[in-house]
Amino acid sequence: MTSRLCTLFCSLAFMATTSIVGLMPASAQAQNQFEAVIKVNDQAITRYEVAQRARMLQLFRAAGNLPVVAREQLIEDRLKMDAARANGVVLSDEEVQVGVEEFAARANMNGEQMVRALEGAGVGESSLRDFVRVGITWREMNRARFSASVSVSEDDLDRAKAAISGSTSNVRVLLSEIIMPAQPSQALAVQERAARISQVTTEAEFSANARRYSASRTRGRGGRMDWVPLTQLPPQLRTIILALAPGEVTDPLPLEGAVALFQLRDIEELDVPAPEYSAIEYAAYYIPGGRSDAALATARQIEDNTDTCDDLYGIAYGQPEEVLERTAAAPADLPQDIAIELAKLDDGEISTALTRSNGQTLMVLMLCGRSALLEGEGPTDQDLTAFITNRRLDSYANGYLEELKAEARIVILE
């Protein structure tokens, strides 16, 4: 399970009005929802389970063909639970509840609040508990099975420190972007369009799509961004960008209320390494009306009359406190959509590409400043040891899961 749930759950309450049937073809809606559609070692996976998991993935802003991803995950879940039982790892209901509370806490909720939010959006409590139960059970089983095989040496730590300090700090990239709003009623259409654009192979075609669909300020330039130091991009995005060759496009990246795509146009090394940052400070001012002409006009007035984040206090004077937020956070802790926009800004610059409340609220986002990482502020040896250990345990676990798949009897019934 991911540790970045704040960005995944922040829109749960707003998506409660959308229907689960939107993920299913009309013919499937009329069929028996509790009929088996897959059998894994003679265990049934029902159409209802697939629909529930697909809906949950939609709420988590997962990418891809969600019903297909849901089927793949549920097949793996059956195999994981079989293996866990065979290894004597079975969780009590109390342990699962603790897991639900921990899971919810990552989204700044308690367990009851998360259950209510999911139920309001069409996902039953049992589906959440099954999801949590599998994740914890698989983790605990693999720790017991493989921990003795994992060790971290001083050489491992030295290599990790060298990678953090120097591998990408002297790299900058030239990107083009498309940020497409995706309100719930349009989410599937936008996902399909994004999937098509991700197959684009020329800058001209990508730029044409940016001019037509993007909500970013770079739309008029065909999505073309200026050079950006790699250290200024969100940590989650750096690895994705480095895996591209010039001209290639990322897979669609789910954001809150939007989908993003990036095309790499060029990459180069700098003579002087760019700084890493320990904290990013930003302000967000919220305007009702979403991307309406009136809201965008108000945003332009704010941009014309502000130079620093402090100026926004004057704009917000006399209004409810929640209309303006000012935050400082480590780069890895920023919501991904905000992190992407801030990467393009200098101090005092504004972005109006993002919305909240299912597209009903326009966010005026301003970068207040970046704090450079000082020597000695990086991850500790303990942090690195835990990271390397978990990566190696994941590798063992993934290999074990592939073995289970190869040996399983998996029958697709429809």
C-alpha cells in the first residue's frame, strides 16, 4: 500500500456523487453482480468485487484501465492470501482494524471517517477491509519469510549516499506538458484521451494536443516549459522523466481533478550542481467558480496586484480563514499536482492550473520560496538502511508472487 495517501484521498468527499456504474458497461450492469468472473485455484472472484476494486482505484486516482487493473489485483490478492495461510500468517479482525486506522491516518482521517467517505462514493466497508487485510498480511508474511536473507552493508550505504548526493543534482530537463482537467463526469473520457496522447511520438503533435486540451499557462506555447533543474521536480516525477528518451511521453499521471502528461524534449548536464531543497513554501488562495471566466478574471487581477505571498493576506482580508492557506513542506510531502506546478515557478509567481472541489474551486497557487538542503540534512543511515531493506524485501516478494502466478490455475470466465 502506498504511503502517499493524502493526495489520493483529498477528493473522496467530492467524488461521492459519482456512480460506480460509470466504470462498467451497460450490459454488465444488468448481469448478476455476484456471479464469478474469474477463478483462482477454484476460488471465485465476482463481478461485484471487480467493480468495487475498480471504484476504489478510481478514488485513489490510479492510472490505467481500472477494471483490468482491478482484476489483476484481485487475482494477486487470492494468491497472496493462499500463500499466507500456507505459511501460518492469519490476521485477527482487531489487527485489521488497526491497519484501517493507520491507513486512514495517512489521509488525515480516522477509520470511521474513511469508511463513511468510501461508502458515500460507492465502496463498501468490507471491500476496504479486504484491501487492507491483504496488504498487511502479505507484508508480514514476507518479512517473516525473507528478512533473514536481507542485510545492508556499509558499501550499500555509501552507494546510496553517493546516488542521492550526485546522481541527478547536475541534470536539467526541457519538458512539454499537458494538464487536463478531469471532473468525475468526464474522468473516463479524459483518461482515454490521455492514453492516446501518451502514444504521441513528435513534438508537433504533442504541442497541438497541449494547445487544444491543456489548462496550464504553457498552453499558448504548445505546452513547452523552460529548462527545469531535475532537483526542482517532485521526487516522484524525477525517475519517470529520467526513464524517457527525447521525444517520448510519460504515461498519464493522475492528479486531483486532472491528468498530466510530460514529453521530454532535451536533457543536459550542468557544470555546477543544482541545489536540493529541504522545504518548499507556498500559498493557495481559493476562488469559487472553478475555471469559469469570472474566476479566471479574478485570478488575473490577483496576479497583477501581488508580488509576494504576503500580499495575499491583503487580498484575503475580511474573508473566511479557509480561503487562504500558507504551507511549508518537504518536497516529498507535497501533493503531486501542487509539486508539479511549483516546480515551474520562481518566487512570487502564480499558477492557476489547479482546481479543488471537483473543479468547482479555482486554486491560485503562489511560490513563496525554497529552502536549500544544508549539508548533513539528508537521510540518516537508519533511514537509508530501512529504505534499502524494504526495497530488497519487495524484490523477494515480487519474485515469490511471480512463482505463485506461474503455478496457479487461473480461469477467466468472461
